[in-house]
Amino acid sequence: MVFEKVKTILADYKEIDESSIELDTTMESLGIDSLDTVELVMNLEDEFDVEIEVDEDIKTVGDLVKIIEGLL
């Protein structure tokens, strides 16, 4: 469930097809830089009602999902 929401948010943000996003997809391969990450984290915090530390080591979509799941 978390992965599906994260995937939808990422796909909307980067205007790409959701099917191209997997747990092992890197943020770099999606063209997401550190500024994008901050904006995405704010969107995800609103969506999941959690507080994510931006200094977390977020390299892949799976890293992001794991962080969110740990906060729920």
C-alpha cells in the first residue's frame, strides 16, 4: 500500500509512467535531485501524515518506502 502511493506520487511529480518505478529504482535514474527530494518529502509527509528526516539516506524508492513504513 505504501509503495503504491509513493509510486503514484513519484510518477505524478516526474510525469512518468508508474510501471517504470520499482522498489530498486534509484532516485537518480528518475532524475530526482536533492531539491526534488525535499519537495517530494513534503508531499509524502502530507500524504502519510508522518515526519520524514530529509537527511535520511534515500537512494532508491525502496529506501523511501522503508522509512515511511517505519513511521506508520
